Amino acid sequence: MKILITLFISALSTTLFAQECMRSANLQQTDVKVSGSATLIQQGDTLVVQLSNDFKSDPGPDLDVYLSNEINPSSTGLKLGALKSLNGEQLYDVPNDVNLADYKYISIHCTRYNHLYAYAELNSSEGDCDAVLSVSNHEFDEVKIGVHNQQIQISTPAKQKEYYSIQIYNQQGQLVSSGKASKHIYRANTGLYIIKVASTSLVTTQKVWVP
């Protein structure tokens, strides 16, 4: 059966000023080799933690990602989930009742043995987070996402293609495809994907399901 799902980002997603609602820092390793950076990003009413594309960590048992107000998160930290990969960019959802300023650190911690691997002491937010838009912006009215024959198809206005970057994340939060073009096609396996489309000043995200 031919399946075609066309989603208009302007109607179904949240838009924000990308340079403003985020806090970030380089990861500081302890006695374990860890490198890269961590960022707490506000996207509308949603918070996510992002590990950078140059993130690398030595392996270990039961590694988890935490938000905390102490370097060692074992007693008071908020566990976001198991570390998804030992390298590369990845995303972690943050509960809806958490605010951008609630926590001081993003940590990678061996929960089983209470051993801290690395931490990022977050800086102050970049810009005024009150400026985040909770409604869609007309800039994205002509951006479309479609799923057809297990291909994710993204199109942006050709006259503005130089302003748009496209990133596709899988259900594990790992970046699987990216590019800058008026059209972007990615052949995907069955599952949930997060599409991120950004211009020079705005970014919007949308979840899609590939049958």
C-alpha cells in the first residue's frame, strides 16, 4: 500500500530562537577519558540534553546521564537515562516539570559503582529565554516533511535553501543524517525519528513515524 504522510511543521511543531535558550559547557573528565561538550536546550516548552558530535567516552558498566546541582549526582541528581553511545551526538529528553535554570551540571555517572566519569558545569543561558516563541513562525510555513516507501523526504523553499540545515535523529537520539539543501531524502528503517530544521535564527523540530 502506498503510504504518504505530509506534515507541515508550522502547524504541528514549536519554533524558537535557537541562539537564545540554551546552556552549555565542555565535559570535564575525572580519572576516565571523556571529551566533548554537553548542552541543555530549551525548544518551546521542551527541554533536551545534547551531547556534542565530538563526544567520546571510555566504556564502563551502567553509565547514565544526569542533571544535578552537585558534581557527583548520586544522591540528588535527576537521571535522564542510560548513555546511548560511547561517541557521537545524542539527545536525552528532560521531564516537563524541569526548567532551564533548575540544574547546574550535566554529568555522566556510573550508577552501579557510584563513579563519576565526567561533568559539564553549565554556563548561564545564552540570551533571554523569555523570547522563545510558543507558536509557529511563518518562516516555516512552506517547509514540508513526508514519509514515502520508508524514505523521509524534507523540502524547503528553494529560494531560501541557503538558510536551512536539516538533521534527522533516530529513536535513540543519535544523528543519522544531515545536510543543507532544498530537498533532503533519507532511507529509514521502521521507527520513530526526530526531524530538526533550522534557519539562521530559528529552529523547529518534528517527530515522524516510518512504517
